[in-house]
Amino acid sequence: MARGGGGGGVRLPPMNAMEILRETVRVLRADPHAFMSVLFLLLCPASGCLLLSAAALDGAAVLPLTRRLLVAAAASGLPLTHFVRQLAHHLAATLVASVASFPALFTLLLAARAAVAYAVAAVYAGKPLASADLSLLSRRAWPRLAATYALACAAVIACLAAFLVLLFTACSALKSMLYPPDIVVCGGLVTVLAFCVAYAHTIVVCNLGGVIAVLEDVAGVNAMRRSVQLMHGQMHVGLLIFLGSTIGLAFVDGLFEHRVKTLSYGDGSSRLWEGPLLVLMYSFVMLIESMMNAVFYFTCRSSSLKILDEGGDSAEELEMIASAN
């Protein structure tokens, strides 16, 4: 696998999702101290806020929002099956957790993503950065990343709003035409499938746009446009990365739901000690996801026959600080 030397740039061949995962493990082993610092100092607090917020607000906000969603679903003609109830509860819990933990996500998570992107770039430059240098670079890149993240949030909210409107409209139309409940459910499932496809593409573009906002001197709409250009012909790789990380996060979240929210095994012994372990696991999956997105960025850059140095001021800052070490 060819790589650029020193700070001149990095050339990676096109890779599929599994090859990107192997390359991510290699990068992690190249500078474990920097990535473990990001994991424990930034990602663990952010993950803890995200996992605990939904549990803490379950009775106060999640259940009332779930009931409102179920009322709207029943009014549109959807039968309140177990699947519909579970979907409504999951959607409500996700919305509440995202809103409650937004300050932590907007600060700690963005700082972690910026630090991970710079750490991966430093490994490829052959000059791993100290924690202080990563902190300095992350603070400089944070305004660009924050603007891009705000645009990503707006895109996700628009996608979710369009999904809910389309779902209720389609189900109401089928109900008004006196179709049986099974047909209404099929219409709802088709709408859910369409939303999942649109949501996955949106997240993939936003994730790569976040890396671009860190390593290049662009932000917001320009970062998203650059993301679409770089991923030309490689969207399927980004989708597989997103699918793998989503499965991993959902698995840990499910364990947290069933192992920590239920406070005992039935014999009085507590499960609360498993909470920190699951938060650490959740944080590690987020770390691997951020690293894979950064590696994916470099593979896309190499495919477009461009080098890291033309990325702008951020690449120059990285090189200057790395040269000073």
C-alpha cells in the first residue's frame, strides 16, 4: 500500500469497507496514545451523556412523546402492532437523547472528531502529534466543523420531518380509500424503507463532510459539496461503513437498554456495574467509526489524484506543528 512520505501527502489505493477497517486498525496501532486519549477524555463523556439521557428522561419525556406518536399513527390508519409501538418508542428515545445530550455532542464529540481526523493525518504524515498539538488543532478546526455539523443536523431534521409527513400522509390516504390494515402497514413499511435509504445517504455525506471541514479550509455547504464530489463512485463504501457502525452502536445500545436500565437480575444483584463498560464499548465503536471516515477521506482523495497539501490552511497547520516536534 503506497503512502506519501513525510508531509508531502498520502496516496492510498481504492479500498472496500473491510480493507478500510484493516487500515484503521493499522493506524490505531501506529499511534495508540493519541487515539486512547481522545477515547477517554472526549468520547466517553459524550457517549455517557447520550446513553444516560434517554434512560433518565424515559418517564418524563420519552413515554409522553411515544404516546403522541402512537396517537398520530392510529389517526393515520396504522394498526398499533408491537412493531409500530417499538418503532415509536425507539424514535422518541432517540429524539429525546439527541436533544438532551446536544451540548455534549456539539462540544466533546466535535472536538473528538477533529482530533481523530488530525491524528490519522499525522500518522500518514509520519509525524504523530502530541496531545497538546491535537488540542490546539482541534480548537482551530472547531468553528468549521461546528458550522458543518449544524448543517448536518438541519439536513437530518428535514429528512425526519419529510419522513413523518410522508408516512402519515400515505397511511391516511390508504385508509381513506378503505384499504385493509395490512395494505396500510405495507405502505408504511415502504415509506420507512425510503426514509432509511435517504437517511443513510445523508449521514454518509455529512460524515465525510465533517472530515473535510477539519482537514480542508472549507465548511458548511462547501464541505458537503466537496464530500459529494470526493465520493463519486464510492458511495457504496461509505454506506457499508455507516451500516457497520450503526449495527455496532445499536448492539451496545440494546445491551445498555436491557442490562443497565433493568436494575437487577431478579435475585437482587445489581447490573449497574456494567454501565461504565458499555459506555466504553459505545465510545470505542464511535472512535473506530471516526477513524474509518478519516481513512475513507484519504482513499477518496487518492482516487481523485489530489494530495493532502492542497487541502488548505488546516493541512499547513498540521505540517508546521508536526515539523516542530
